[in-house]
Amino acid sequence: MPNDFVSVIQPKAAKASESSEESRSDRRPIPVLPVRDTVLFPHAVLPLTVGRDSSIQLIQSLGEEKTILVVAQRDARQDSPTASDLHEIGTKATVHKVVKMPNQSLFVFTEGNERVRLGDFSQISPFMMAEAETITEIEPVASPEEEALQRNVISQFQQIVTASPTLSDDLQTIAINIEEPGRLADFIASSLPFLTTTDKQELLETPDVAARLERVNKHLAKELEVQQLRNKIQTEVQDSVQQSQRDYYLREQLKAIQKELGDADDAQKDIAELKEKIENAGMPEDVKKDALKELGRLSRMNAMAADYSLTRNYVEWLAVLPWAKSSAGEVDILKAKEILDEDHYGLKKVKDRILDYLSVRRLKPDMKGPILCFVGPPGVGKTSLGRSVAKALGRKFSRISLGGMHDEAELRGHRRTYIGALPGQVIQNLKRVETNDPVFMLDEIDKLGRDFRGDPASALLEVLDPEQNNTFRDNYLDQPFDLSKVLFICTANQLDPIPAPLLDRMEIIELTGYTEEEKVSIAFKYLIPRQIKENGIDPELIEFPNESVHLIARHYTREAGVRKLEQLVGTVCRKLARRIAEGQTEKLVITPEIIHEFLGGIKVRVDTEIAERTKRSGVVVGLAWTPAGGDILFIEANKMKGKGGFNITGQIGDVMKESMQAALTWVRSNAASLGLDEDFTKDVDLHIHVPAGAIPKDGPSAGVTMATALVSLLTDVPVRPLTAMTGEITLSGNVLPVGGIKEKFLAAKRAGVRDVILPKECKQQVDEDLTPDQTAGITIHYATRIEDVLAVALPKTAKEAVQDELIREEVLSEATV
């Protein structure tokens, strides 16, 4: 089996065979030696390794006549070729020497004599034998073109041999000394290692010398072009490597020179500064190890590299975070109480809880920070209370607005693989405050969004859990950071939108609305001085009498907080500022007449509205809870001729509709005791309406109000003036407790209500949540059954009805005045 070959040409030129004669045929069968991936050309010496049994038997059968036919296989993978597996054109060769190898194969030296075409096969086994027909070469006509072609072939061959490290330079000398074009083409074809077996076979099968020489010329031109491209690529690569080595060498020299001079470049100064920051940051050992590793990568990186700025930003974030920097100082409870009282009016329960926390903090400085959640309507001071807590603790304060946040990455940060990635809001705010124990105010936690980008509420579960946040891992940093020392304070208007797992991690502190007296006190203590200062007015030029502030709070605002009140005070101050700018510098006392001039007519008349609307039967005032605090709710009932129909309107929910049905059922089942005909629904249609129909309303707490409205309508007895109520009813007439008592009570007081009817089981909430100042001026009636409610809400005698009319007229006359 051939595995290698070396082609050699006889230096001595032999005579050309009779080229002018016709092709001659040798009728004697000659042994045929099939070879793989090898082509033997005439006048070339080729060593062959013979390993197949048939080929070994062929060589061993040769006598004195050492002539064989060397023919290439069409498919080199064929181990037992037949006549059809061989090319038709081969080479008649002479075997000069046979060497037996240790592995039983033979090493045979053969010399090609002439091209032959295989004829009939006389034998296939044990080896093939066939007749051979000599192919006569077609010599070219001597011409300048042929001479030029021959010289060009020699020139290209010389260039290829010179540039090739594997070809011997002696091949150039041999090629120059060959005069016959055919032998020259065969010699060059047998000497070129880049020619494929197919290319060589094509050249062997080309008897026309001119055409063969032309093909050789094309192969040489192609190889020369490939060789030139390869040399060019090699030169460019070598130049680039040399340039890189040169740059590196010069850069190292520059570093050494700058080090000796003590004048490092900006990049090295930056690296040194970052390393110093990392050493002084007090970060955990694992984090410090990763930071130094990234810094090492940065120092080896070219400043123009794409990743340089990204890696530098990451290292800088690690270096500047307050890993071990805390707010120093001991908590002074008396000073903290003084600060809270100075900054906020009232809120005793909230202040007590904060002082309790500060006391524990004083006794156990390493305690885990609690998660407080201030819940209440807008404008009651939730955010400003957080600032006061930070001031009382002597800590930095930072506020994160969660309203509308819908991307989890805004809290946890983005992965470093993203373009423009940054840490989340938690880590960013820690960097701003430069301490690891600030007061974080998470505003509007009930208004978190949620979409395909993630759920920020779920990300907050780790942030707000004292058992987990000591290893909070931001996506950008990918390093654990201890948040357990941070005091988180959340704010919300309502608890319903907050997910239960998140709500479970927080301690709820409710901030309800203020009474009119509290609003007036807050206005005199905080709002009026602040607005006078912000509008650039001399305090000596303005005076707010007590009755004027009461007028603004009662008849120009209808809110649980004081934000609108401050806006109206600011409007009055701006009107005065304009007068002063126009030259009127005399002191101005803000009388009710001035208020009407500056703010317009009265906007809110709730007390007179209650007295006016409850003059007719079937109208009752209920109390409702809203996210903005408590509010009053009018429920109206009416009847008309019909067939027992019952209509419900007013944009109400299913729970409220069920309460209306329950109220009607109780009234019908107790018609006799109420002095009604048991079949009173036979000839009438009833209609209950809750005004402000565009506002959705739902809940069971209006049950007693609806029952009272029906009884008032059917008995034609108006409810007592300035009376409001709340409570859920059952079919049997029991009054069940409801929530939001404080908000509802304060709403009733703001509306001028004098009598409030509550479920008896809500008495404990009244005692705990309402102060004597807040309940002053209102009579609270507790009821266990609907009969108790009716006894208070409806006059029992004609004398009481007359008294009610006098009270209504008094309220309406005061409003007219």
C-alpha cells in the first residue's frame, strides 16, 4: 500500500521516443499494480510501499522482465480494486529494486517509462494483468509563443521552489536543464506537492504537450498567487506581533521611568486611588477579594478597551459603598421626644411607638431595624414624620418613591452584562447617604406597579425582611450587602393593594385625619409661619385671627390632612404679597371678609347640607371610609305606587346591595312592631339611592343607615338633625361592628354632626383611638340592635319632632348669617 513517494528525474536527457510514429500496442499481458493517491509520470523515479497481498504476489512473480503497469485507483478507499476501479491511462514502469520491510510489506523503487492506455485484462487474480497500448505524445510546433510559455513555466517554478521551505533548490537546476517541453511538464507535475491526484491524473492523460504545459502554467500561477497571499498574511501578522511586543516593551519602560521620577500616569494614579479606597472601605473579606481581583484585571487592561470603563465603574461602586461606616452617637430619648413634639402636632400613638423603638435601640445598639409602615390619607404628615425620626436618631435620611414603579430592576439593579447597567435604588441611596444605617422612607408602597418586567413588591420581600436583608444581593454588584442596620419606614394610603407577604413583614401604624381644632393648631404652629416665610412677607404685616383659620378649615377644605389648608393659607399670603408689591404696606388682618375676597365664596356647607336634606323623611346620613380618610354618605329612600318593586341605584357594589336587601327584609319582617301594614309592599315600589352616583361605593357598614332610611320613609318621620350612623346589620336585626371608626368619627365631626350612632362592639376602638378633645361636642350612642338605632335616630314624640325642627332652623339661620 503506497504511503509516501519521492519523484526524481534522471539528469541525463534520454532520446525522445518516436513521436512521429503511430501508437503501438504491446500484446503481451503486463502485470498491473494499482496505487492509491499516487500518479507516476514517465522518466520519474517513484518509491512505492506495497502491502496488499495481490500486489506483493505481483512483485514476487516478476522474473528478469521487471516491467509493470502503475495505474491510479479511482477511489483510494477501495482495498480490492477491479478493472473498472482503475483509470484507463497509466504508466509503464521498470522495477529497479525491491526491499523487504519488517512488517512483511515491500518497498519498491520504480521508474516510469511511457504513458500507456490499458487494454484487455487477461488476469484478475491473484493479481491483475492487462495489455497496454503506448500513447504517443503530440509535440508542439516550435514558435516564439511556445518558447515564451516554457520560459514562463520555468520562471514560476523557480519562484515557488525558492519560496517553499520543503522543496529542494536542486529542482531548479534540473528543470533548467530539461529541453523537451513534455518532460519539463511531467517533471514539474511530479515535483509539486500541492497538486491533487486528480490534477496529476489529468496531466498524465494529456498527450498534447502544449496543452499539458498550459495546464501546468495555470497551476503554477495559482500556487504562486496563493503563496504570495500567504506570505503577505504572515508578514502582516509578524509585523503586528512585533509592534505589540515593541509597544509593551516601551510601555514597561515608561512605567519604570515614571516610577523613578515619582510621576505616574493618570491611569496608574486612578488604579492606586481605587486600591486605597478598597483597603479603607472595610468590606468583608470575600467582597474585598473579588474587588481586588477586578482591580487587577483593570490594571492589565488597555484604557481604550471596550470593557475598561465598565470594569472601572464596577470597582468604584464596590469601593465607595459604606460597608462599615455607621452614624455615630448615642440615642437621647428626651431629645428625640422633644424633636418629635416640635415637628408634629398630636399623633401621640405614633410618637409613642417611635420612642419605644428608640428606647430599645439605646439598650441594644445592634438590634435589627424594624419595618414601620405609616398608613393614612394624604396630607397627614407621613413623609415629614420619617424625616423627624431620622433627625431624632441623628441619622441620614433618604427617600425612595415607589409610586408607579413597575420594574424589579429599579430596586435590585441590572446585570452588568446590560448596556448602561447600574445598581438599584437601594444601593444608589446608600452611596448618597454614605452610611450603612440611614432612615429609608419608602413612599407610596401601595402604588407599586407590576408587569412583564417583574414584580417590585416581590423584590421588596428581601429588602424588608430583617431575617434576610443582612445578605441583600444587588444584581449589579452581585455581592451581599448588610441592610439590617437600616431603619425602613414605608408609607401608604391604604393597605388593600399591598401583597399579604409584604404586609406581614411590616408593623402598621395608622395616621388618621385631624379634627378642625387640630387643623387650626397645626396651621398656627407650622403652616402659617412657613407660608409667610416662603412668600417673603414680613410677619409684622399679616395677622390670622382664630375665627378666620376656623372658617378656612371648616368651609373651604374637606380633607383628612392639612395639605389643602396649607395651599389656601399660601393663596392668602400671595394675595397680600401682591398688595405689598403694589405699594400697600399697612398691616392686614385676615378677617372673614378678607377671606371671602381672596378665596371666593364658601365652598363647603356640610352641616347646613345635613340639616337641609334631612328635613324630609327617608334621608339618612351614613359614615364611610375612603383612602383619603373618612367621609359622610347620604342615603335616600322614596316610594311610589306600584306592585312591590325594589330599585337600587348609585354605583354601589354587591356587598352594599346585599345590605339593602337585608334592611328591606328586616323592615318587612318587623312591620307590625314598626306600626306598618304587613302588606305595605303590595301597592308601592321602593327605591333606595346613594347620591354621587359616579363614585363607586361598596361595603356592609351602611346597613343600619339603609334600614333607618326605609323606616323613616314608611313611617313618614324625618331623622333627627345632625345625626350620622354606621354599622352592619343582620336579618335578625343585630348591629355588627365595622372598621375605620376613627376616620369615620372625624369625618362626622368635620361635617358638624352632633350625634353619632356606632355598634356597641366598637366602643373599645373609640376609647383607644380617639382623645377626649376629638370626641368633645359629639354625643356617641352605642347600639346592639336596629331598634336601638331607631330609638336614637327617629323622634319618639311630637315634642321631640318640634325640637328637631327648631334645631334645623337654627343651623340654617346661622349659615344664612
